[in-house]
Amino acid sequence: TRIIMAHPALAFPQDVYILNGANALAFTDGSYIYAVQNTTGAAINATCIGNLFTYQSDAYKPIATGQTIAIPSGATLYGRFTSVNGASAGLIAYVK
């Protein structure tokens, strides 16, 4: 018997969005943003909603309202987000 497996490339994000700095990229259909890359020459603040946790008094707990994270020039933020909004244009979001 021959076993056929899916190609591992199918596990990677397939869609790329270039954020405009004015509108949040948000999903409610089961899609997620797995990486946000800053290819500009300066840091950009990004407000992310998704699987983010912070230490609160006795344990790490989820942040329900989102968190603003400064993404340095040339850096990539990895995670599993349902929404990302950049403070200025130029962030690239990878979605699956």
C-alpha cells in the first residue's frame, strides 16, 4: 500500500495582505494572521487581537481587547491573530 501525504507547503500561510495603516485586517471565518512583517525603514506600532497573553497577578492570562506591539524595521512578529491594524502603511500580513 502506498501512502500519499499532503505537501508540507500547504501548512504555510497562502495569502499576503499589505496593510494600509487605516483599516484593520480582521477575520471571523476561521482564517488567522500568522505573521506580520515590517519591511519599512522605521518601527510601526501594530494592534493585534488573538492569542496574546500577559502575566496578571498570579498567572498568564489572555488579553481580550488586543495589544499594541512595536514591530521594528525588518522584524517579523509571529502568532495567531484574528485582527491586526498597523499605525501606518507598510506592514505585510501572512494569512491562512
